[in-house]
Amino acid sequence: MGLTDTNLEDIVSRVHTIPSLPEVVTQVVNMVNDPNSDAKRIGDIMSRDAAMAAKILRLVNSVVYSLPQPVHNLEQAIAILGFETVRSVALSISVINMFQQQETGFNMEEFWIHSCVSATVSRLVAEKGKRVDPDVAFIIGLIKDIGLVVLVENAPEAIQAILAIARNFKCDFISAARKTLRTDHAEVGAWICENWNLEDEIISTVQQQGDLSKARYKDYVAISQFTEFLCRKKNIRLSGDFTEAELDNDIWQYLGFERSGLMSVLSAINEEVERARELLSNAS
């Protein structure tokens, strides 16, 4: 089978084990959407994993969330931050720890710095625009490129070809992958999110992150593309991304703020980078 014949099914067939979310996190994800859940029930579930609970409290008390007073127990953290935010914290810790393998020619620390910056900036943009859930935007920002890690591990011969095309044509990884394969890391990432039973907004946005015109959830895709633009401007790039920092004019109608807000977001990037480093440090 040649590289150009490789599709999602071929990649999936090479993945011997789909990384699974810890049971505690899976239960928390399900309970967030349960109207009968309360802070005590969720806190009790999360306390079953002592290491996870400790990391959650450490992350909640970091600069990532900038709380005025320290939080000393999970129930208090859940009450202050809300179910959705605590879910995004738990997911962050799990996903970052799941994908820590070091592959030749692939810088995992660089990948996670980009992902964590993407997550914190996506939340910032969502809060500014007031059109979508900032915590969902945060999760999308964190995991939208997770399929790249799966490709690196399970299709290393394709990765080298994709990187060569991206470098020669000065394009992003998704465009280069589509020139080489019949799939890309966005499609692989959506498959992983589907196996984790995440919401359709997350699955669909991860899959359609590169195409605003065809996106079902245009607000979230617009945030993803806007965040990538900001990361490129600050040279916090995803591995294999050689494209110029350009922004589609159509994005502005979905962000919820005017072009004049660009400078205020750009000026906040340095602070968000520090938040991202803190997120990565506390999660791993």
C-alpha cells in the first residue's frame, strides 16, 4: 500500500490500543451533563483517584485560574469553578499524561506547549466573544491536534513525507497531510474524541478545524483558526506548520468582537503563554 492510499481506516487498524480516559474522568464527564449531579457527588468521584485529585487541586490553585484565595478540597473547587471548568481540568490532566511518548524527530514538549497555549487562548477568545462555552473552547484548543501524536506513533513513514511537503509548500500540517494521505490528524483526532464519548461540538470542531465554510459549529472553528493565527504570530507553532500567519476575513463574524479587539487579545498572549506553561507543569 502506497502512502497516498492510506486513509483513516488504515491508521485505525495500526492503533493497537486506543488510549482510554481514566474511569474517574469518564464518570465526571458524564456527570457534568446530569441535572441530578452536585459538587459533593462529583468531588466524591474525583477523590477516588488520589493522584488525580492532588493534581486538580494544584492546577486549580495555579495562575491558570487566578483564584483570590487557595482552595483546599475538591468540593470547594467544584463549587467555585463550576462543573464544566472542573471537567476541563480533569480532561487536561488525563490527556496530557496519556500522550507523553517521545518519538524520533517529534518534540512532545513543544507540541504540548502549543496545545496548552491554544487551550488558554481559546478560552480567552471565547470569554471575550461571549458566544460559546469557554470551557468547551478550552478543551477543543487542548486536544484538537491530538491526532498528530497518533500519526507520529502509527504512521512514521507518512509523517516524514508530510513534513517535507509542508516545508516545501509553506503550508500547514492538515493541507500537507491531504496531499500525502487520504486522511489527516484532524480526522484521526475526531475519531479519538468519539471513542472518548465527548460532545458533538468537540468531535465535529476537531474534525472540521481546517474548513470554516463546511463546519457545523462555526463559532468554535472560528476560535480554533483565530487561535492558530495568534500562535503563528507569536511563533508558537504546531510541528509541521510552515504556513504564513494569515486570517480569513469570514472568521470575524463568528468571534463576537470587532477587529479592533485583535490588539487587546495579542497583548494578552504573553500572559496566556505563562498560564499554558503552568498548566503543562501542573498537569504532568
